[in-house]
Amino acid sequence: MSRKMKENFWKAVMLTCTAITCAILVLIIGYVLLQGVKGLSINFLTTSPSYLSGNIGILPDIMNTVYLLVVALVILIPLGVGAAVYLSEYARNYRLIKTIDYAAEILSGIPSIIYGLVGMLFFCQFMNMQTTILAGALTLVVMNLPTIMRTTRESLLSVPMGLREGAYGLGASKWRVVRTIVIPECLDGIITGAILSAGRILGESAALLFTAGFAHTLHGFFDGVTSSGATLTVALYVYAKEQGEFQVAFSIAVILLVLAVVVNLSAEGVKTYFSKKKEV
């Protein structure tokens, strides 16, 4: 075969792979939308389920998802960013850094169902939290901590060393350099990592099956955090697997697809905004 024929052949192979990938994506999204959109309504989104009247509403599941996300991010972001700053700016023991990096890599590859099992044994039973939104949030904090640590650390390491040296030359302290130079310079990477972690939290179900519970009861924030509650992903599982309500499950899937798109667009928007700001 001539060189041109080989190039055309491999170009056709790559184009076919791309077309198959796009077709699978369109097929999944199209099928979920086709099945789920017809079940969406104001009543469905703004009411609680009532088994006596036969009404099915997912407002408690939406609020439980919001509670879980807020609690998890409030704990996760300071822990992850703080650990990444220490490893990048303060730690000097090379073996310690490599050990923590290796441990983070292993933790990020553990299946989420194992996190759920450990969270149930530690948070729900040993810490006596029972199956609550708080126990589920803490489990997701442990699960997502390696991810936000890694993304934040990569952002910190991308800051030019010359900026640090210039600040030190002007007499700035270590913490002042980190606070006023390093973190603002890589803030886009930190925020992007936090948004992607939020997307993973929104889409998690396996770990929450063991730790957060299945209740569809509407509570306020503080009562909801300390009570059992089903998030949208857990509710999807319950309605599809336990109750056979596939129409409801597909409608919840549409909401989750919309949230996934919003999360990814937010991450891209933050990245674009800060990139333009740096250019200016």
C-alpha cells in the first residue's frame, strides 16, 4: 500500500471510531429524553410522594441532593485544597510526597461501592450517625478527596516559579506568597476541580445506598442533614429496581442529564473566564 492509501485508511478508521462514539452518545441521550420528558411536570418537581393518593413527586429527592452537595463541598474543598497547598508549597520530604500521591492514586481507583461499605461501617455504625445525609456526604468527601487534591496540586505546580521568587525577593512571607500570588494565579484550576467533583457527587449512587438511606421525606436543611434521605440517583434506583416505576426513573434521568450538562458547561465557562482574565 502506498503512503497515501495508508493515511486514508487510518483516517477512515479514526472517523468511524468518532462516528460510533457520537452515535452512542446521541442514542443514549435521545432515548432517555424520549422516555423521560413526557413524565416531567410542575407537580412532579414540586411535590412530595404520597402513596395514599398515588401522587409521585421528587421534591424531597431534589432537596436531599442539594443538602448532600452543600455539606460535601463545604468539607471537601478546604480539605482538598489545604492538602494540595501543603504538598506543593510546604512539604519537603520527597518520600512523604510520593507516598501520599501513590495513596491518592490508589484511592481514586477504588470502586465506589467499597467506599459505601466502609462508610456504612465507620460513619453509620462506629460513629453512630445511622443512615443519614451527613454520613453519605462524609463518605463522598473521602471518595472525592484524592480527585480534588490531584487537580489542585497540578494547578499549583503550573504556577511559574519566577512569581514566587519575585515575591520572596520583595520580602513576602511564605503564607503571603501562597495566599496572594500562587492561589489567585491557579484559581481557575481549583474551581474547575471543585465543579467536576460536584458533578461526581451529583451522579453518585452506589456509596449512598449504604449510607444515606432511601427516605422520600421533605425536611429543612438541618433536619434533612441528620435524617435518612434519597438523592436523585438513589431515587432513580429505587423507582426502577424496587418499584418498577420506569417512567419516573427516566424522568429523574432527564434531570440528572441536565445537571451533568450544567456542571460541565460551568467548568468550561470558569476555565474560559479566567483564561481571558489572565490575557487581559
